[in-house]
Amino acid sequence: MEELQVKHYFLSSWPDPRHWVAYLKEAQGILGSVLTHLDVNDPVRRKVSTLEEAGNYLCAFGSREDSRWVFGEFRRIGCDLSIDLNRNSAEQYNTLIWHVPASFYEVGECIFRHE
């Protein structure tokens, strides 16, 4: 399957769930779909009820965890994301990777449309 991968590297760990809520809200608007699943397991099974809950989940490092890898889905459009977070981001990048299927960005007025 062809897909577009968009990778973001960032030093800030965004330890405040409000940062993630704002980011995910903007992503939902751009994609025209809602975040349906967010989980530390792949395949993802844990359903998202609210963006606030999703933001809290992303920031929920265990007491002995220095890093977390979280997977998410916008199931209706087949778009996935993976987020690799590090507690001490000054020493290591955090990464967010979008996996966008070709069927999504090759149709309609999608912002990912290529000419």
C-alpha cells in the first residue's frame, strides 16, 4: 500500500495535556475526521472518548518510564500516527509520524493533494 509519511521531530516533550489537545483538535480539523483510537499497543484497541482524555493519556508516563511509544488512528479515513515521547527531551528528540494512505490524499480537496 502506498502512503505518505510525515515526520515531525521536536525537543519539547509537551508535558501539559493541553498542548496535545490543541494539536489533535487542529489535526482533526485538517483531516476532517476524529481521532478514534490511542494506545501503547499496536494494533490499537483503546478507544478515544474525548481529546482531553487523549491528551492526558499521552502525558501519562509511569513512575519508572523515561519514554513512551503511543499509536493512534483516525479509523474512518485510514490515517495512523505514532508518537515516540521521551521524558527528558533535552537529551533526545521526540517524534510524531503520520501515516496517510494514498487513497486519502489523492482525492477531493484534501490539503495533502499533489498535482
